[in-house]
Amino acid sequence: MNPISIGTPRILSIEDDLVLGAYVHDELGRSGYQVTWCRNGQEGLAIARQQPFDVVLMDILLPGLNGLKVLTQFRQSHSTPVVLMSALGAEADRISGFSLGADDYLPKPFSMAELRVRIEAILRRVALDRRPAIEPPAVAADNLRFDDERFEVFFGEHGTTLTRSEYRLLETLHRNSDEVLSKAFLYQHVLQRGYAAHDRSLDMHISQIRRKLKAIGYTEREVRTVWGKGYVLSADHEMA
């Protein structure tokens, strides 16, 4: 289930810090968003399940039910984009968030300008995903099949669900198989924002794609890193 509102974008902010929560609520409101703010994980999960939102902003260190647990339960029924926000800087925390289905990760402290850019990028991706497909939603090539409606990929009888970002990345790499796509290109055309050297979200998404393809037994091609250039979906081991 993935309810998307029509008209003013609806944002759910789950943040227990009173100062930051009020600031995000007021600033996004002035930017034209309809913002609902709650202060703990249990309340946030209940509201996220009951009402349609376009984006969920969520702190990881929440009282009662932390953000990762909220995300785990939320992903059982909803694919609404989720941006995790946390002062935690360890790579393991970012990996955990992406592996549980987060669409983006924003380390604290962050500027409101960056938060708005991240939200706008997600909304653009959602709008692109909702465009009528020119071809049938299921596309087959070298036995890897894509379901545009559910963001699922199948190999033989096995399938896996991807986040919107993961799906668009894999579909783009698959559509351009054996062609090296630069990080700048993938950030701009898939993640819908500019490339910054400190931003590791693309690498995290690629890592999750590799893990999920391996889990369904897909070995004909692999998402390979071409150092200094970008990524390619290829069977050529010499390109790695």
C-alpha cells in the first residue's frame, strides 16, 4: 500500500527534538508543504499507517520505538519514501537504514536547503514512477524481469522487492547494460540531485542491489564498480 496525496505534498516528520522538530515543521510549511509532526516512534508509525503521505522524515534515535524499528514495521505494508535523519555517523547505521528500505539518509546537522533538495528529488522520482508506461510493466531481458508497479525484480521463480531508488538505479543500469554510467549521471538522472563526494547514498543503494540480486540467484550479470568512472551492469569480470 502506498497512498500518495494529490495537490500539496504531505510530509510526516517524526522527530523528538522539540527545537529541530518545530523548525522543520515551520520551515517546510513556509515552503509550501503540508507537514504533520509527531514526537515518538509509536505515534509516528500509527499516523504513517492511517494517513497518506508523500514523504516520511524520521529520526533514528526516537523514544519508545526507534526509527529503524518503525521503518521495519512500516515497510511491511507501505512503500512511501522514507528519509532517515540522525546524528549517528557510523557507516553501519547508514547500511542498516538502507537495508531496511530507507530511500535516503540525511546526517545531522543539516541545512534546511539540503533537506528541501532531498525532498524535491524524491517527489520528482515519484512523479516519474507514476507516469504511464509506454511498454508493458513487466520487461524481460537475459531472464531478469522488472515489475514497474510493485518495484520488484524477478529471476526465474525468485523475486525481490526494491526501494524506489534501488529499482530506478537497477532498471537504468539494466537498460544500459555494458555501458559505464558515471556517479554524476546516476545522481542527476536517477536520484534527481547533484553529486557530492561526501554523499554515500548511491554506494549504499548499489550495495543493497547487489545483495538482493545475489539473494535471488542472479549471476548472469553483476553491478560492477569501475574505479574513477562509475558503475556498470556487466558480465565482463575484467571491467571491475
